[in-house]
Amino acid sequence: AQSKDSILVDMGNKVITVDEFLTRFEFTPWPRRNIRSIDNELKLEFLKTLMAEKLLSLYGNEIKIDTSFDLNQAYKNLEKMIVRDALYRKEVMGKVKIDQNELNNAIAKSLTTLYVRYIFDPDSSEIYSIFYQLLGGANFDSILSKRIESEDQKYPMQVTYGTLIEDFENVVYQTQPNDFTQPLKSTLGYYIFKVDSSKFEVGLGPKELNDAARKAEKILKQRIEEKLYQEYFKKFFSKKRGEADGEVFWNLVDATTKRFKWKLENQKPVRNNEYIIDVEDVRQIENELGEKKNQVLIKLENRNATVSEFLRSLLFKGFIVTDSSERHIAARLNKAIKNFLEDEYLAEEGYRQGLHLNPEVRKDIEMWRDFYYANWYSLTLKNNIQVTDEEIEKYIKERGIKSEEVVLVNIQEILVDSLDQIETLLEKLRNGEDFGELARKYSKRKWAAEKNGEFGYFPTSMYDEIGKTAERMNVGEIYAPIETKDGFSIIKLLDKKIERPDTSNVQDFSQLKEKIRDELRQKKFDRERDKLVAELAQRYVKNINTELLNSLKVTNLNMFVYRYMGFGGKMTAVPVIAPYVSWYEEWKKINKTLP
């Protein structure tokens, strides 16, 4: 009988269970997902991709890849976040208890809508002066009409359960129509609310009542959870201590300010004038600091953290600046150090309680560890691959193109996930819609989409089927669909020419050589990785239960889901992987018994 712990693939000391497969399959966007008739084909594609990840992770273990400082920090930061989340679930969410009277009161409020107006003032003496005028019989609406906040209150504000902060809500819901509240203090100032009228929902059917009760319970639960969180946080940190070394901090501020000054002058913001730290920023900051990057920046109760460790935590959590002044950078780094201390102490508490050993937490950690190890090794392998000029010459000759005569094409492309989208887009093109506009709006290949889908000239030996197809097309012709590893493409041929770069434009030829070098590097990487994964499969894979795989029921919805973590942070619900199945053909050459 199938259970969530049933094993789909046995690799000795690593397995892929039904539970992991289904969880990851359902939360990973996948090409052609909407075509129900190929469910089994897609499940097998996904399983092969998942197997490759696990096998590369096993290899990473073999070669002790965890000795890499950067990998160790990246993975450890993620593990700590998972452990903090487990602590939150135990100490906060696990202690949420709902009293029946509280719930009944919440449901009653959720069925009542209040229509209110308010007077606001940041000054307590002013608001109390107005309050005493109201007590003396002054008209609320007359006073409000002379104030600036009346501009936003042409109609009364609707108040339902959960729209106001709880303290305000309790007072407002106890106020009778045509009556007003005493001044209520908020972080911004003081409010006096007047209830114009109220409406109680009557005649609701069982479904509507049930929905209202569920919504009310959810809001009540969130409020209790927030109170427990605040209490826990305050108590936990009341005795915790930590500090940053002043001199080391200002050295870091100087190096970070210098880098972000360059970044603001030479790069575009990610969004709304925001610049986010990236790997290259960290590398440049560390280069600027030299040996000072190994100095202790933060002193915790039980250990110290260096500048380099802190910088890796900024990469993981995200460090955003909006200007490059020293003052702004110092304030942002100061806040980041406070967050680092909080994160470290909460994770430390989680480990102290042994939460990292909880089976569900362990499963989570292992899943992400496999993903990190596999990707890190793939990246290392790719970075180590070299292509010589001799290999480029040989490649050009083998394709029957003389070095002085290369076929170049320029195309526009719209890259999408499904054949359904291709069909819709072809209909739009038939109706006269502009190819470039459609590319900007729909194409997944963002670097090209920004230029109306245009690639710029490239040799037809590049981009696999796209290049081969473009060479056979006429200028102005549109062709679809072309299936690639990224999805499905529609292409339009803009131009085709034969270059003789040795006599006309040497610079173009050197650019062409670099494009071919990149293509050959990718091909070399693909071959080496395929060969390695196939050899690993031959060594480790003991059984693949394809019958069980075919019996699994899956949905055909492409979903991309974030998981919000206790005590802060978010990550994708599962590691997101791209289709990778070419290694299986290589394995079939070694293992003749494979289907």
C-alpha cells in the first residue's frame, strides 16, 4: 500500500519518498504542466531531475564540499532559519489556545459592521480640548468639518472585525450609535471615534455563518499568536547580551559605503530606488577590507562572528539601501547587526532544545542541504571548465563554416511555458498584434524581452533548435512552436547574413569567438555533468519504483509558493529545480537494463 514514506528511489543511504516527491512536484513550476495527457511523462522528468540532485549531493559529501566557507555559510544560514521556525512553532504557535467565550465574541463582532468617523491630532492637549468640547455638547460633525482629516471622510469609514487594532476595536464596538469614544492613543497620535450607525448581518445561511466563524477564528488566532510572540520575545531577550566592535564596524561602514557609491552610480535600482547587496558586492567589500574581513565584528555570549560571516548573513537575509551616504549605510548595518544577534540567539535556543533533531525539521534541512550541495558542485564544475582557441577553430570547421564565413541571424523570440500559451499568442499575432509588444509582456527570457524579444546577431550553431530553425527561415517569417529546455518558443527572423569577419570586422569575429566559447563551455559542462551523474547513478541507485510513480495522483497547476518563517524570513516552499534529464541517456549507455 502507498504511504507518504513509501520509497520511489532507493540510493542506499539516501532515498526519494512519495512525500518528498509530491511536495516538491506540486510546489515547483514545470514546463507543459497543463497537459493532463502527459502526467506520467512529467512525473518521470521530475523524478529524474530530483535523482540528479540527490546524486550530486552524495558526490558533494564524498569530496567534502562542505569545507567551502561560502557554501557552509549559505547552508548554515538556511538551517538556522528552519530551526528558528521550529522554535516559533513550539514556543508561540504551539501555545495558542482559544477560549470559547472569546471566539463567540469575535464571531459576534464579525457579523457587525460599524460606520464611523474620527478626529485625529498628534497633540494630546488639543485632542483633550476637543473631547471636553464634545462632552459639553459640541457637535462632532461640525468640529470634524473644519479639520483636514475630514477630506478623507466624505463617507463614514466601515469598521469590521480585524480592521482596527484590538484596543481601539474593543472600545469602538462598545460605543452606541451617535456616541463617541474617549481619546485613544496610537503610535502617531490620538483618535476620537464617533459611531454613526451599525449593521448586523441577519438571515445568513449555514455556509455564510460557517465562513464568518472561520474568518473570525483566524483573526482571533493571529491576535493571540502576536501577543504570545511579543511576550516570548521580550522575556527571551531580557537577559541576552551582545555587542559589536566599534573600530571593526566603522571599517566595514567605510568599505560598504565605497561599494554602494559605485553601485548607485553604475547600476539601476532593483525597485523603488532600492539597491540590494549581491555576491559581487561582498567580494568587493572583502577585497577592500583585506585581512580585516577576518576580524571579530560581533561578540555573542558563547561565540564570536567575523566580518565575513556577517556579510554572508546579509547576502542570505537581504541588505537593502536607498542612498550611499555613510550615515545611511551605518544605520542600515547597525540594524542588521541587531537582527543578526536576535537570529543567532533564537537559533541557538532551537539547537539547545534539540529541535534540529525533530524528524520533520530534519527532513526539511536534508532537502535543502541536497539542493545546496548539488547546485554548489554544479557551479564549481562549470567555473572550472576551460575552452581553448584550438577547440573553437575545430568546432567551426566541423560545422562546415569557414572562419571567414559565418551565418549569423537576428531574431525576436517569445518564450513561454506551455503549448496553450503558444496557441493564444499565435492567434494574437494573426490578429495583427505587435510581436515586440507581446514579447515584452509574455516572454520568460527577460534579457531579450526588455529589447522587444530581440537577440542581436548570433551564429546559427548557437541556441540549439532555435539557431538551426532560424537558418532555414526567410526574413520576416514567424515559426512556432520550438521546444527548448526552457519551454516553448515562437521566433521571427529579422535578418540573416554571412559574415567575413577576418576581412571586414575583426572585432565582430572576436565577439563571435567568445559567444562560441560560451556555447562550448556549456556543452562541455553538460557532457561532464551528465557523465558524472550517470556514473553516480550506476554506483548508488538500487531501485526505481516506476509502478508506484505512475500511480501517484498530481495536479496540473503550476504554483510558485513562498513559506513565511517564524521569527522572520521567507523562502520558497521547496527548492526550485529546472528540468535536467539528459544524464539518464548517458546512464542507459552504461546500464543496458534501463527502460
